[in-house]
Amino acid sequence: MESLQDRLIEKSKEAFTMAIELYNKPTIKYRVEGFSMFICNAWELMLKAYMMKKWGDSCIYYEDHPDRTISFSDCIKKVFTNDKDPLRLNLEKIIELRNTSTHFITEEYEMVYVPLFQACILNFNEKMMAFHSIDMTKVIPQNFLSLSVSMKALSESEIVAKYPEEIAKKLLDMKNTVDELSFENNNAKFAIRIEHYHYLTKNPDKATTFVKVDNSADAHVKIIKELKDPNNTHNLTAKACIWKIRDRLSKDHIDLWYNGNKVKFTSFHFTNFCKYFGIKNNERFCYIHKQFTQPQYSYSIQTVEFIVEELEKDPENILNNIKK
């Protein structure tokens, strides 16, 4: 007989799927509100199944009302006890949207909330694996976990002109709150920021769109070199890279071998990779902080992806070969 925990997990997976499918349908205008409702439902069911497994069936019911299960907000507080946790803050902002989704909803809410929605999806996939050993990419292919989003920027002047004062103020206040939290946390568990970068190249095969430099044009621009913030592009320590590499190998069920023994990927192997492939000399992979007495290094997520890709090509021999 199927247990209550199993039923909660199955319903959670179904709600998660519904949230993504609903959001990615281009003809549905109710997708922001619908996504917030279904994703909250998916999280609530998943967390309650986890709480039952950890603390027993009775923990999901109110003590003074044993016939009523506790709210989603209470689940979050019991499981994620740190009220500064970016993941918890992400869920609380989405709950706030869900609770007010029958009021003041406009199509512009999408531009405000989609960074939170995308982070919420990735967080759910991570916690479903951590709490229940379920990989949601086996339920929904990895490429479908990215939301289809509007690329239109949110214009304050357009909002003020388009909506009554009460609605415009509500939307702009919400945007400012989300922006402030995103800046304070600077963490992908709270929000996945959507940014656009434009580069000039003389090779048309590398371009996706084209522009023309016209000296006779009325509008004038200056071409400058872009300053990149390494806190955004190269924000991983060597230790963080190693843990992410181990996590990826575990999810892909890849075992590494060194000197005839099954091993975990360690700082020793990471150092060997850096030396062999010249990772610390590659700006794409590594940023060197030279303001210190001894140079310090931080790495991009591309470093993790590159090393995992190389390891999975020949997990039985690559560590030995690189060392040699």
C-alpha cells in the first residue's frame, strides 16, 4: 500500500511539472499567478514529506487542531531555520505573491518575479535530490527547467502612465524590494538575474545579430571596454569548485579511480587539473586577485563544467594520466 509520504512526493512532482508547463505556454496570460500557486504547492508537499520522514507523521499537523496540516510558511520555518537563508527568502517572496495574486496583478509582474521563479526551480531540484534522492531532471528534461521569459525591460514611466496610482505604486514598490534583496544577497538561491551582454566582433560567424557603424548617423555612441565584476563572473573558491564537481559526478553516477583505487575528487586533483590545463592562466576560468601580498584565485562556473566534462570522458584513467 502506498504510504502518505509517497503520495505527497508524487503530488509534489505533478505540481512542479504543472508550474513549469503552465508558465512556458505562450498563450496563457495567467502564468505568473498560476506558477506561484503550483510551485508553492509543490514545495509544501515535498517539505511535508521530508518532515514526516524526519520527525514522524504527527509533525505536519497543528497540535490544537490534529485534523489540520500546518501552513506552507510554517513548514519553511521548521525546515529552513535561518531566516537570512537566501532560499528561504526566495520562497517567502513567492508566497507573498501567491497570497496577493487576486489583487493588483499585471503582466509586468513577470519582469519583477522571473529571477525569483528561476532560482526557485533550481532550488527545488536541489532539495528534492537532497531530501528524497529524486532527480527532477529525470521527470522534466534539464533544458525545460529554464523558464520562457519576456525580454522587455520594466519602464517606470510606462507603468505610471498605464495603471492607476495604487496599482503602479504597488508594482514599483515590489520591484524595488526585490531588487534590493537581490543586491543584498547576491546569491543564485534567491534570484537568477537576467543580464544581456553585447560584444563587437569582426567575425560574422560568431554573431547572433548585426549592427552597422555609420559616421553620418544622427545618434552617436562610444565603444568602451566592459568592466566585469569578478564577484559575479568568478565567484567560486577552489573548495567550492571541488564540492560542485563532486556533486555533479554523484548525480551522473560517475566513479573516479586513482592508483587502482576508487577515490573522491580532492584539492590534489584540482591542483593537477589547474597545472595541466593552465586553468589559472585562462581568464575564462580564473580571476587573479593581485591586491594581496600573495595572489589569490577565484573561479567561474565554467571551470566546474570543464573539469566535469573532462573527468566523464575517462573516469578510470584521467587522474593518473594528468598526474603523469
